[in-house]
Amino acid sequence: MTTLNPEQVTVGAALTAVMPDGVPFRLTAFDGSSAGPADSDIRIHLASERGLSYLLTAPGDLGMARAYVSGDLQIEGAHPGDPYDVMRVLMGRMRLQVKSPAEVLRLVRGLGWEHLRPPAPPPQEHLPRWRRAVEGLRHSRGRDAVAIEHHYDVSNRFYELVLGPSMAYTCAVFPKASASLEEAQAEKFDLVARKLGLRPGMRLLDVGCGWGGMVRHAAKEYGVSALGVTLSKAQAEWGTAAIEREGLGDLAEVRHSDYRDVTETDFDAVSSIGLTEHIGLRTFPAYFSFLRDRLRPEGRLLNHCITRPTNRPVSAGAFIDRYVFPDGELTGSGRIISAIQDVGLEVRHEENLREHYALTLAGWCRNLVANWDECVAEVGEGTARVWGLYMAGSRIGFERNEIQLHQVLAGKVGADGASGFPLRPDWGS
């Protein structure tokens, strides 16, 4: 153990001082100190001074994420591809409190002023908003393209390993809890198709189409002519190749394009599955107006996206913004419904599928754990750690009703108020 002078403070002592309710895990640190119950099932090791600097210079989730992604903060006994069990215990129990500014000064001085020099963040971190000003205004075309590239152009092979054969990176719909991830993803696409009333000969526009799962499902199972657009070049290349492999080239297309560049109109249906989170709240009026204008009279729109349980502004947090979804914004289903209504579309149905997303994330984490070595070889351990952390944390968020997943179905009213909808829903359970 390091010999201390009277003014020095150990990491263990500092943590004990700022957690008045007690340290709910066993901590060991590079300086030989420890804190928390020795018999705790949760054991965390702070392995380096760099990790301490991350924690001191970015208090909260960002500093913790930096230390964890870099390997300076280690959770013993938890697989980095799925730290769910540890996070479930700790989330909500990490209350930090200091008695006074003088106490903060004492602790920082005792730990060492040199630890207030911020280390370079891990390479997986996206630049904060003020440093991206040169890329244009938030949710401009250029800045949106950069944000999408950061998250989606990681590696198609990595996504194959984590998402599975469906390559569906959105909430699945489990017909029963024991259904496989692939069965649930197929059910999600089919539920969207049924809600949209797809039939042979119809035309579908899928904005933010990812790797083309909805496009291919609509073409293969419903004989629909389907166009999907994505800002991710890697996704477009994979989706185009999948369409060719499956012999769907006469019906399906995945286009590398901003959705705002789609000039075609008179679609029978438009699906937006997991795109609304990226476009920004202030863009809602223009976004839903654009989708409305792509529809024929009596055409249908299905919007599927992550939401908040409240319509009040809530920060996504620094970790999510820097490492997962740069510039992403979430709001409540009420605000989404209002925005759809305000552009003249008629909302016909909505439902919350948050429990299904928790099950989806559990499936993705299982895939990441099962394919960990290949995932690390493909994208590096830091990126793989980011994914394990974010997916496990998101699973807990859905389970605890901190985030939700809503599908909202709307229609473009035709002549004399005609909706094109049956008197009762015709898409089943």
C-alpha cells in the first residue's frame, strides 16, 4: 500500500466520504485502498490514476463511462458484454453527497491536484456539441450525417454478430416471452405491415430503413413495392446486397439518401421505425409534414420510436450523447401524437411496447457475450464495452419505465373525411 502523508486521501476514503448512505459494493483501487463491504457480490476495481482523473474531471455518467470503456474501471465477475446484473443493483443507489465546498477541496487536494488534468477521452467518444459547431446547426443535413455515421457505420459484421440474422436494430415484438429474437423481429415487421394494411401492388416508403429489414419483409411477404432510405452508407450497401441475395430486386430498394431527398409521392404507406429519435424535436413539424406529403389520400403512416414517460424535456445524459446517439432527442408519446395531428394527419391507434424492448436488449446482450471475441476483433474492446454498457443500461431503463417504445398509427384523410380504415383494427394482436 502506498505510504501517505497526513494530507493525502486514499481513493477508498474519498469514496466513503462522498457516499453518506454507504458504498453499496466492494471497491479496490490502484493505491491499495478499499471501501465497501468485503463480502459484497459486486466488486469493482479502479486500476489506474488515469481512471481516477476521468472520475474527477467528468463527475457522473461521463467520467464513469470513460473509465469503464478505457478499461481503467473494471467490474470483476461481470461480462463486459452484459453488465446487467451489476447495473441493476447499482443504478439508483449511487447517491453522492459532499458536506461543503471545504470538504471537496480537502478531498481533491488529498487525492492530488494533478488528477484534475483531464486525460484524452477514449477514441470511441464523439465530440461534444460545442466542438462540432463547424459541422453546422444541430440536425442540419451535414451534422445528421456525421451523427449517423458515428453510430451506424461501425462494422456490418459487428452488427450481424450482435443483432442476429434479422439485422433489425429496433424493438422486436414478442408474441410470447419465450419467442426467439428472430421470431420477435419478424413479428415486429409483420405488425407494422398489418397496421399499414399492406397488400400486393402497394407502394411503401420506409425512412431510416437501416439494413432494409422492413423493406425486404414488405416485398417478400406482401408483394409490396418498397423503397427504403438511410443516411448510413454501410447499411445501404448491406441492404442492397441482401435484396439481391433474396431475389427481391424487382420490388425492393435501399437507397443511401437523406429522407428529405425523396422526391417520389403518392405512397400507400410510410413507415418510420427508429428514426424519430434522431431528427430533433424542433424538426417534428417539418418531418411529419414531409411524410404526410409523401402519402396519397387515405394512405397510412406508422411511427415507431423510443419515447419518454413524460412530455417534459429530459436530458439523455452525457454518455448516451457522446458514445451512443449523438444529437439524439427523446420525448413523450403525447408530443409525438400532437406533432402528427398538427400537420393534419389523423391518429388512429397507439401502443407502448416498452417491455418488448427490454426483452430485445437482453437478446442483443446475449449475442454480444456469445460472440465477444469476434466482436472485439472486429471493432476493438473499447467499442464492444460501450455496447455492453449501453444495452444493459437501456434494458434497465425500459424495465423501470424510464424510457418507453411507442408505435403511433395515423392516416391522411381523403375526400369527404374518408380514412381507409376499417371500423375496428384489422391488424390483430
